[in-house]
Amino acid sequence: MSDLSSRKMSRRKLITTGLAATAGVSAMGVAARIAQKYGLVPPDHGGIYGIGETLTYASQRLLTRHSLAREFSRSQISKPPFANEIEPLTEEFKRLQAGGFADWRLSVNGMVIRPASFSLDQLKSYPSHTQITMLQCEEGWSYIAEWVGVPLSHVLDVVGILPQARYVVYFSIEPDTWESIDMADALHPQTFLTYGMNGDELPVGHGGPLRLRLSRQLGYKNVKFLTHLTVTDNLKGFGKGLGSASPEAGYAWYAGI
């Protein structure tokens, strides 16, 4: 499940207000046009906070495209890690859980050479990576955990993404829960298809059996119960065309930290 809260007053308003006060509205317009020139415009760029969203996304892409999220020592792992509330599990999920998730599949399609469907065992057969990073929520809470999984970049290499691909859209088994990221985040070495946590299987409360772990963005981008990926060059055909469920609920598509 995504970590969206009911509060609609988010960091986007603070960002927009602060930028307007320091740089002036006209300067923001110039910067937004520069961002558009270099293709650094987020899908939720329209509306009252659009300029702020564009500047946030463009500046972080230009300055931190290859940066790494901070990693921690084992002694700093949170005990116990916080698990936010999840919606009641669907009957389909319960059926898969009863079978030990042996029938769980992650399908990948779209702008790829070899569309595929992966079992958990297949994903676990690929070279695994571990990171001890902090998951931070827009609501203000956070925790540090050890995450184990396969880099998303490896799976994308297996299916063979086409050169014109720009985004990866990812879906949960939970209804109406989906997000997307650009290729910079999709191919980042800390973006994992996560199946393990703190030396054990990824608990259901934390999105098990499979969750996207996106260390450089806020918690709601780290979708739980992952079942499907679509590689695309355009996000207008998904949902309301804003890039993900987040802006449809009043939050930013890009949630970089």
C-alpha cells in the first residue's frame, strides 16, 4: 500500500511559496521554461503548484541524478521498524499467501524486447543486493531497515528496454495503487525489487512478498505488493495522466529527498 496520508497540505505548497518569495514569480517562469527545454518537466506540472513541482524535479535531476541515499550500519537498524496501516487484504492476496506466494508473479511489459513474468524464486535467483537505508514518510515518521532484493535495473536488462523508454509504471495487487518513476530512478543502483528485510522474508506489513524500494524518494513511492511493471515513453495513458496515484490524491509525482 502507498503511504499517502489524509493531509493535503504537503511539501509542494511550501516549496512553491518559498521559491516565489526568494526568486520571484517571473524568475520561476524563466526557470520553468529552461526545465522544459531540457525535458525535465514532471507529468503533474499543471495546476497551481506546477511551477514548483517542475523546479523541484528539474533541480534535483540536474544536481543529484547520480547521488546515493545515505546508508547506515546494522547497529542503527530500527527496532522494531514501523509498519504503517494497510488496507484489508484482498481475496486474491489471501489465496497467494496461503500458497506461500509460490504463484506470485511480477509481469513486465510495454516498451521492452522480451515481455516476461517472473516468480519470486526467479527474482531471488538473480544477484542479490543489500542496503541499510531509511524509509521516510510524508507524515514525518521514518525508520531504518536492511533491505534485500534484486536491482530493478537487472530485471530491465533481462527484458531489454527500448531506447525511447522514459518511465517505469508499477502496480500493486491492491486496487488503484500505482506509481511511476523516470529512467534515472529506475536504473539507479539503490532501486530494488525487495523481497527481504532485516535478515528474513519481507513481512506482509511492509509490502511482502515484493515491494519496490526507492531509497531517494518518500515512502509513498515505495509501492507494496508489487505485481506488474509497464515500461513506457508517455504517462498520459495511465490514470488521469498525472503520472501516478500520488498527484491524483494531492501529492507530488516526484517525491525526492
